Amino acid sequence: MNHENRAAEALDGNAAAGLLSDVFAFEATIAQVTCRGCGATAEIGEMKVYGGAMGAIFRCARCDTAIIRLVRTSRAIWLDMHGANGFCARLKKDGK
């Protein structure tokens, strides 16, 4: 697959909200992640996402580094965040 075709298939991170809800007990699309490749910090919802029901790759919108890889099998959910330098999920004002 060439780069032009891949760019046409990219969705924003909000498209993976259902997949993320299987892993996180909070609204993960608004969590802040820092890219290991370029140092940019953005919400997961702002990343480019490639994938489908079985999994997804979340890429930095700035430099295209693969930040998060998430795979769902019949027995487990695998989460690889090697492309992230940091992850911050803000608490709601009531502390939850």
C-alpha cells in the first residue's frame, strides 16, 4: 500500500471510541498523548487511525509515528504504547 492510499483510509481517533472503551473506563479520545517521534502532544481523538473491528493503529497527525497499537482477539485485548512518551487522562471536576 502506498502512502497516498493509506492517507485516504485514515480516520480521526474518535472513530475508535468503541474499541478504546473496551480498554479504558473513561473517555479515552480526550486523553492527551505525547508522541515519541516528534514530541507533539495531542488528544487521541486528533490522531490518524487505521484499522477496524479487530484493532487499530493510532498515528501522530504531525509526524506519522505509530503511537498506539490496539488489537482485540477472542481471548484478550493487546495494547502497545511504545510510540508514546506520555499519557494523561484528566479527571472530571468531581474527582471521578
